[in-house]
Amino acid sequence: MAEFFAMGGHGFYVWGSFGVAAVFMIIEAVLVVRQKRTLVQRLGRMVRMNSEVE
């Protein structure tokens, strides 16, 4: 099992790369959710503003 994680001496590079990619994928998902929430709030405000004007 230890040899699997060591990957012939390249384990640090391989697992480090996987770790960095996973971190960026999580950050991307969080940013997309936050952006969607902000967009929905802005659209809601625009709809309320337009309904008040009419």
C-alpha cells in the first residue's frame, strides 16, 4: 500500500497535483453557487423595481 502512495518516488508530485486540482474544483463550485445567488438576488430586485414603476 505504501508503494502505491509513493508511486515510484513520484508520489509527492502526483498526490500534490491531485490535491491542488481538487482544491481548485471546490473553489470553483463555491464561486459558482455564490455567483448564482447574487444573480438571483439582483434579478429579484430588478423585477420588484419594474413592478413598482408600472
